[in-house]
Amino acid sequence: MEDSQVWLGPLVTKVSSILGKGFEDVRYEVSVPTDSFFLSDLFFVKIVSNTSPVDNDEAKKRAKSTNIVVKKMPAETVQELMRSTEQFHNEILFYQKFAQYYDRVPRCIYATDKPLSPDSVIVMENVGTERGYSVCKWKYDTPLEYTLAAFREIARFHATAYAAKKTREKEFFDFVNAIEEVRYHAESNVRYIFNGTATKTLDYLRKQGYDKEFCDKFEARTCANMFEDLILKFTEIEEPLSTLCHGDFTINNMLFKRESDELKVIFIDFALIRYGSPILDLSTFLCLHSARDLDKVMLDNVLRAYHDSLIQCLKENDIDGGDYSYEAFYEDYKKRGLFGFFIATFFLGTQMGMFDGKVEDFADMTEWAVLLRQTGGEEINKILANMLLKLKEFGCLDYILEQTEDYHVWLGPLITKVSSLLGKGFEDVRYEDVRYEVSIPTDSFFISNLFFVNVVSNDDDDEAKKRAKYTNIVVKKMPAETLQDVVGSRQQFHNEVLFYQKYAQYYDRAPRCIYATEEPTSRDSVIVLENVATERGYSVCKWKYDTPLEYTLAAFREIARFHATAYATKRTRKKEFFDFVNAIEEARNQETSFKQMINGTATRSLDYLRRQGHDKEFCDKLQARMANTYENLVLKFFEIEEPLSTLCHGDFTMNNILFKKENDALKVIFVDFALMRYGSPILDLSMFLCMHCARDLDKVMLDNVLRVYHDSLIQCLKEKDINVADYSYEDLYEDYKKKGLFGLLIATFVLAMQMGKFDEQMEDFAKTDQADWPALARQIGGEEIDEILAKMLLKLKEFGCLDYILGLPRLAWAAGHQVELYSRQRFRGRALRGVHSNRFTEDCHAWLGPLVTKVSSILGKGFEDVRYEVSIPTDFLFNSNLSFVNVVSNASPDDDDDDEAKKRAKSANLVVKKLPSEILQNMTRSREQFHNEILFYQKYAQYYDRAPRCIYATGELSPSNWVIVLENVAIQRGYSVCKWKYDTPLEYTLAAFREIARFHAIAYATKRTREKEFFDFVNVIEEIRFYPKSIYSCIINGTATRSLDFLRRQGYDKEFCDKFEARCANTFEDLFLKSMEIEEPLSTLCHGDFTINNILFKKESDELKVIFIDFAMVRYGSPILDLSTFLCMHCARDLDKVMLDNVLRVYHDSLVQCLKENDIDVGDYSYEALYEDYKKRGLFGFFIATYYLAIQMGKFDGKTEDFAKLDWTELPVTLLQIGGEEVDEILANMLLKLKEFGCLDYIL
């Protein structure tokens, strides 16, 4: 920055003349990115027109500003090391000669003409600020959605080159021949890095005791002189597939934008373009950004997406796609796929943020190679080793190792048999008339040997045969004998063959079974199935645990259909159904390891609870009931109870479910029916929830997923004309309480493996003495798994799932919370069903009964005769006592009642808020909060129509009688909490910002059009937190410098730290209260506690809708108070300049739209004014985060009451410690980001 003005000023003048009218008189602002690894010096420049709006020239009036990126040659050391001159040459060449054909690149405004020099520059449009593109935050383990978007666009890039070389051959090859080779030539310095890191993976495999013969063979073939023997071979040109490659196709060089639910992509940095195989680009991306996810299914998925996009673009350019078949690309991937792997051997650790050096630090490439070998340590070595074995499985090593496999001995004849079953195009083939390609998955925990086979028909004169080209199948074969005995493979094979032969005709959403051995007990038994991944586009879910709710709900809808089909079949084809059921073999009987594992691991969670000092009486009682878990509990769970017993999948886990997104719906298909059984549907449901939702499962979620399951079940039964009376939701829930522990018992020994804590193969497990298995299983995952299991056990206790085995009083359940069913009583002459109970901490029914009577009268017709159910949430931190109440009308649809309104009225779900204990009232000013919320609903909600409906509120009489009754928008309208309490996904942030903009805009409109009423309302709002002498003055002053303490420990700029600390001497009075001062015209009604905790979401027609709750902290002030609080609390790690501009623009667009809808002049609410106000007050949210972010991140396990017991002066000390170094670092990084945004300029 110091000397950039010397050359930047004249450059801006030159660029302004190119920009045209409106930019004759300009100023500019410069920022320099510091957080990336650049091979050129980058400057982000904003050129702002000084033209006044009074100018008569319309073009000048429209021109306000433009954002550009200036690339300049780096320091000489880097120039020589990285061949920057050649890179600059290539990028300028690209924009001058090829960008005219490929139109999806940033606009190049200016570039230095030859000859190149240290002063050479390239000036481009900044597509981040100009077009709304942004970087992908996932630099590795990139989500599939981003990968597919990138592959579709690179396909378009490659296709454009194919078209150009066909239609403009001379110009194209003149351009290609002028490209300078930067890396891959015989004298390249990069060869030292490739050759110096080549054996890194093999060293790890050898230490792990991997196949020595393979390691020796691979090393001999690849590592002696890898750069010359392989890398340069991979870059050789082979027609017709060679095309123009990006050359550095990584996530660092692409930007993304969500538009109409489509993820758009734009590429940048064309300095390493080359002519060669497209696999150079594709393999680089996959090995760097999908290193841990890449398997055969994913590879086929992304290559097909790439190929489909390529063919589409070729057709748009009238180019024959015959030379570019999918098979040709796949074969080329097998030939060159190692290219990306060898890039990853030296660069993956850097991409994953494990290398802190700079390019300038390394003048010697051999020195760099040594350091790169060490970067990332064992973690990277393991990832690379697994990736190499995946590439071996894909066939990418065949070309260099010339491997053959012995499975062809039996697979060849099988393919001939299968071909005869495939229909036209495959019926007359002999073994030699069909070719096939085989891959063997190595990344899963299989009970059978799996082969993925692509059967390809050769050409024939028969048109039908010509059309049939290939089919993809899965071949399942019995495993090694050691595994057969251990896991009951013979019984499992019998069951799966039985399923396809006798039952699949009724359930039509299973993979098609093409062939199965008639004698399933034979060692040569096989099952041949359609490969639904490649044939129908299904794929595995990458979340094997902590599964997103969307996937859970989709799986539950489909398993409901599976169960409903069985209910229907046993009703309509009873004999056939039970003949089938009776032939199912028990694969997890007492002779298998299953019993031993259950009995040996059942008390794992109890052991943890004892170590934590949990209730000894409870632990003793439960342990006594688990003395012989398998016989006393599991076999009980397996008992058949009609009418709920059905055909269960038996292994209903994410491993056996494939998904496909279609028309915005998530479709599901199940595989692996080897463990099917007849029994309670809860065996399936509890297993899934305890395996895949272990950390998320609470009463609300349980009720949610069971209701979704039940709705789907009832719908399917009705479609099949089955009476649904036997399958009530209440019966299902009661059965969950009775058998829900089953899933936890499975999770005690499988969850750790599901979470990837177990690195061995199943065969290695089988070699261990079976008696040692439980002890080994109990250790896998250590304390982390112990804690998850223990918390899950306590959740099941809370759900009532232990009542049946511990002999506790049993409760009914509703809305996912504890409910007590009450005997009939009379209230004011109306029938009201309630209970007496000592299980609540207070007798809520003394006041709740009369309240329900009052509310019922407000609810209107149909609610004269009601009962109610109550639940108390226990998993949130509330400043009031909350009760969820379901008021249910007793009016029956069958009653002889002429009133149609009564017939229609069924129930109303309410939220009842009551003042908390006195100790909390005093600490949190609950009375003032209640005043504000009641005031909001009585005086203001009429203007803002997107709040929950307030049915009744009173702040009169004594505070103990104060109550607010609201519509429960979760149950009534389908809204739900966001599960991400921090690191909130951008989609949710943008949805929240659009709605808070509307909230603020309504206030702007109201103060313009109903000024007196608005300020009458504003003037009676009570200040809750931020007033002189508030407890928060102590908290904020005591925690304000937490981030500075961390920066000092890291040796950060002492002058800055001292200066900032001096300004924070009295943060609350000097900074915090200042930021809350009212400044017109931007002041508006703020929510005041705008956090994810007070926002509910609902997906509707692919739009994320938002509703706000809890208006107890409303205040009048700058909208930045709301915005900065949300960003610093929920986007702490993601927030950068691009994101800030993105969310503020989305907010501003929504604000202006709402103002226009209300006929309000928007002149006072410019984006520039908003941004300037953010710079002025953006620290507000940061100071909130200094004391509350750690709590939001779940680092505090206590209760609000615990704080109340502390002396005020002790609070900051306690808060400073929560979250430790992790939170310190997040806050420090955030402070530096705010400094970069300009938020410290006003105070420093």
C-alpha cells in the first residue's frame, strides 16, 4: 500500500477514460487482500464518480461507481520462482484472443501491452461486488452441489474450446501455440516438488502394514523419476479429447452466485491455461476438494454431470458429439486420474490450511519439497493413502501397473447369464460378445463382497441392439468364510434373495433384481441388482451422522411407505405374506456376535454417567435391568404385537439409503434387505434416530419426524384402501416409548464406527477373539462417544422410553414434550380435561385451567368444550417460563351438531409465556421485558403482520398473574428453529436479513404515516439491558478486551493493541451507549435481540420463509444494532468483506422494495448511508459476541440461574473463560475483519 499510489493514480485515470461517460471526474478507494496465497500482487479498487446528480448528462447521472481488480507483477523473488512473467503473458493472451469465444469471464478493462515488465498490470471487473459472486467457503471437503456446478461450467469451457478448434481452427491453434508453459516442461523447478513428495503416501501405507508387493511395485513405477515418467506423460496431447484447460482448476479460482435456486459459477485466473486432456482439470479439482468424499458413485456422478453439460454445449454450437463419448472420458480418467493425485501430494495440506509459509520464503524448490512433505502430518498422509486406494479401485493405476484380477474366472460366465436377462440388445450375446468394466468399492463396511459392473453391448445391425449400449449392475457375492460365520452371511443372503423373489412385487421402489442364485446357502451365491446410482441417479448421503433434517424426513416418509405396503399386504394377501414372513431367517440370533456385542456394550453410557457423578440410584437401577440385555430387553423388543407389527427393513441406516433430488423433492430408495424382520416399526425408526441424529434428537424433533412418518403412513394406507383406525399416532408414540431404547443399544457399539472412529476392516475385526469384541467396541471413539451416548440415554429417559423397563409412572406425549393427561373437571360450567400432578415444579394447573377457559372463549366456535395438553421445554435458555399448550376441542365430527364451524375446529396449539422465578426477574428485568412484549402486540403488531398471532395478554394486577398467549407457529404454520446456532448457513442469514429489512421498513413507514401513534409507542418502551449502572456495563467493560489479550499473546501489532485498549477503558459508556444513540433518518424500530434463537424458518415452494418471535427487547435506534448482532453471533467465522457487502445489499434491496410497496420515498435510505452506519456502529454486535458467543456455541453447560448466584464483579471473569482459546481466536479474527471493514476508524 505504501507506494501503490505512485502508479495507481495514473492507472485509475487511464481506466476511467475507458469506463466512459460519468467517470471523467473520479476518486478511488483501495484495499489489499491479505488472507490468500497469490502469485501476483492484488488490489481491490473502487472508482467513484464525483459527478453530481444535477448534471444534465443522463449517462453521467447513472454512473456512480465501479469496482475493479488490479493484478500487478509480484516481487522479483516470486517472479523468478513462479515464472510470473509467463503467467502474466498467458492471462493477457487469454483475454485478448480467447475470451471473445467464452463469455463467462470477468470483463478485462485494461492490460499492459508487451513487453512485460515489473510494472505490468491487468485490470478486470470485480465480479464479487459488481455481479454478486463470492468465494466458496469450503476450500476442501467441498459440498457436492458446488462440485457439480463447477463441473458443469468447466464442461462448458472445454466445449467452447472444442467448438473453436472445429470452427476457427487456425485462430484457435495460433492462440494455443502462443501459450507459455509455466510448470510442466523438462527444466521446470516444479519437478523437485513432484519428485520430492512422490513417496509420501507410500511411506504411510508401509507404516500401516499395507500390501508390500503393491507398495514396491507402485514405487518402482512411479517414484524413481515421477515428473518425467508420469506427469509429463499425462500432459501429452491426444486427439480428439485435448482441449483448452484452465490449468489451475481449483476452488480458489472460481466464484459462485445463487440465482433462482441455481448455483452459477465464474472462473478467474487464467495464467496457467494449457492445451491438453480435460482430465488435468477434473482430477485436480476432485483430488484437492473431494479428497475424503470421492468414491466410485461420486466419480460417476460428477463425470456424468460434466459430460451432460459438455454435450449440451456442443449441440448449442452445432458440433457433433460423437468424438466425446462418456466412455472415452471415463477411460481417459483412468489413464490420467493420477495427475490430480500427484498435485494433491504436495498441495492438499496447504489447501487445508496446514501450511503457514509464503512463496517468498522459498527460493530453493528442494527445500520447499521437504517442508511440503511434512505439511499436515499423519492426517494428510492418511487422506492421501485412502485416495490412492480409491484411484486403484477406479482403475487409474491399471495403466501403470498393468493389474489383472482373478474375479474374471467367475464373473465372465455370470455376465453372459445376466446378459440374456437384460432384454433386447443383450439377448443373443456370448461371453465374448459383451465387454464389461468392474470396480470394487473399498471404502465401506460390507457384509458381502460387492462388485460394480458396467455391461456394454457391442454394435449390431438390430436397431434395438444399437440403442442398448450399457447397463450398470451391482453384483453381491458371499464374503470370506470367517465373515460368513461371524455375521450370519448365509442367513442374510437367503433373506435378500427371498425378498426379491417373494415380496419386491408388492413394494415397487426397490432396485430391480436381475438375477439371484436359487440356492442361497451356496458359497457361490450371487445377487445381481440394477445399480440405481448410475442407472437412476441416486447417490449416498455424505452425512453418515448428524444427518440434516431434510434427509431424515425423506427417509422417514419412504420407510413409512415400506411399512404401509406391508400392512396392506398382510391385510389383502394374508397367506402369501405370512408364508414369506415365516421363511425369513434370523440373522442376528444368539449364535452370532450380535448378542455378545449387545450384552458387552449396553452399559457404556452408564459408566460415563457414573464418572460424571450422575444420580447413583438411577444408574444402579438401570444397570440392574441391563444385567442380560439381549435376553431381557432386545428379545422383548423383537416380540410381535399386533396390529402394529410390520415388515421392517431391519438395518434402516444411512448406509442402506440412497437419495436423489428431483423437482426440489428428495427421493429415496432403500438397498440391502438382508436383515429384514417382522416386528414393530420402532425397530427401524429408533435405530435411524439413534445412529444419525444422536446429537440433534430432542422432544420437538422426535415429534416432528414421527408425525411426518405417520402422515406418510396414513396417506399410503388410504391409497391402498386400508382402514387406518389401527394405526393412530398415539399408538405409534406409545410404541416408541416402549421400544425406543432398541436404537440406543445398537448405537452403543455401532455409532463410533458410523462416525469414522474405527479404521480397521471387517475382516480384521473377525480375526480378533470374539470374546474381546465388546471390550474393543467400548473403547472406539473414547470420551466423545461416551458423552453422546450418555446424553442420548438421558433424552430417552426424558421421552419416557425407560418407564417401561424401570417401572416408572407412564406419561402420554404430545408436541414432542412431556404431557400429563388429566381427568375430567368442570370449569365455569364447561367441560375441561386436566390433571393434578406433582411432576411440575409448580402446580401450573391452578392457573392454567382458568386461562385455557378464557382463551377458549377467544378462539371462537368449536372450542366451548375442550381438553388441553401441556408440555414444558427444557432444552432452551429462556427469560420467561414457557408452556406449550394444545387446546383440543371435544366436539366430534360425528356429533349431531348443525354448526359446521364446530365440526371443523379440532385443536389450537399455543405458547404460554409467564414470568420466571423472582431471582431471574431481578437479574433479567423480566417484568420490563413482559411490558415491552405486551406493548408490542397491543400497540404495534397491527402494522407488522408477520408476527405470531397474540391471542391474549395481560400485564395487569400482580406480576405473578402476567401472561402472554401466542399462536404456536411451529405447529400451526410449520415453522421450525434453525439447527445451526452458529456458523449459520448463508441461505438462512439472507432469509433473516430480508425479513428484518421488512420489519425495519414497516417502522420507517409507520413513523412517516402515523407519526404520533408511532412515537407514543416508542416512548413507552422500557430499556432492558443497556442503561448506565446496568449489570451489562460490568459485563461489557470486563470482557471487551478478550480478543486483544489473544492478539497480544500471538505477538500482534503492539501499537494497535495499545491504542484500541485505551479506547476500551470504559467501553460501555464511551462506545456501546454511543452506538445506541438515535440519529435520524436511519433510526427505526429494532427487534433488539435479533439472533437465530428468536427466528423460525419454513421452506415453502423452494423459498425460506422467516418469522420472528420474542419482542421483549424492542428498541428505537440504528438498524445496525440488529444486523451487527446477528452477523457477529452467527457468522463469526465466515464474515469477510465480500459476505458483508452481500448480506447488506440483500437487506437493502428488501428494505427499498418494502418502502416502495408502502409508498415511502427511499431517498433517505441509500446503501451508502447504511454501509457508513455499519462502519460507525458495527462494533456493537462484536461487543455482544465477546460475552455471549461462547454460550451461543454451546460452551456453557450451566443455567441462567447459575449466573444470578454470582457477584456482578465475578461475571466477566467467568464469561472470559468460557470457550477458551477457540473462542478467543474467533473473536480476535473478527476484530481484525471489523478493522478491515473500517469499523474501527470512527474510534481510532
